Amino acid sequence: MKRFVWRLQRVLDIKTRKEQKVRSELLELTEKLAETRGLLLLQQKILQNLIAALAGESPKNRLSRQEFFLKFSGTSDERIEKLKERISQLESQQREKIAELLKVRRFKEGLERLRAEAKMRFIKEQEKLEQKELDEIATVSFARNMILQE
């Protein structure tokens, strides 16, 4: 029996590799996003801890530390805002990668469906040819037997 060869197999292989690449890029983006969110939570927690520590101090000590805190909180707020912007960018990139992944996956699944249909047609055609060959062999054999019996 002949081996099944599909003309678009190379395209399917390329799309499969592209899907794997986009999937790994998406995983990388997701990891960066999680790391950035962790940094944001850490910065916010540091700020909350400082506020809580200031609130618990006596009024004498609190005034000087409160002044230092206000200076520090400006840079901390800037850092938090930058982290929020970075998170927003990463989320946007993540949505784009997800859309790209879905597009590539749908295309690949369509090719896989076409390949399966082509393979079924090939198998049916091969079975027809095989049956035709068997029928010819049986006919020739029957004709020989008839000639030999006469």
C-alpha cells in the first residue's frame, strides 16, 4: 500500500511550531506579569507597614518620622504608578498574545481537519484499488479454472 503524503503537511508543521513559540512567549509574559504584580503588592505592603508604624508611635517621635515618610512616599508612589503602568502594558501584550495564539490554533486545527479528511479519502481510494485488484485476480483465477476444466 502506498504511503499517505499530504501536500500541506509542511504548513501544518510550521503552524505547530508557531503555536508552540507563541505559547512559550505567552507563558513568559504571564510570568513577567505575575512578577510585576508581586512587586506592586510588595511596594504597597511596605507603604502600609510604614503608615501603621507611624500611627503607632508617640506624637513626639512621629512628627520627624512623618516628615521623612512624606518625602519617601512620593518616590514610593511614583514607583507604584510605574508598576501599575507596566502591569497594564503586560496585560495588553498578554491579551494580544492570547488572540494570536487562538488565531494560530484555529488555523492549525483547520489544517488538521483537512489532513484527516484527506487521509480518509486516501484510505478509501486505496481500499477501492485493493478491492479492484482482488476482483481482477479472482476473475483471472476463475477464468483459468474454467479453461482448465474444459
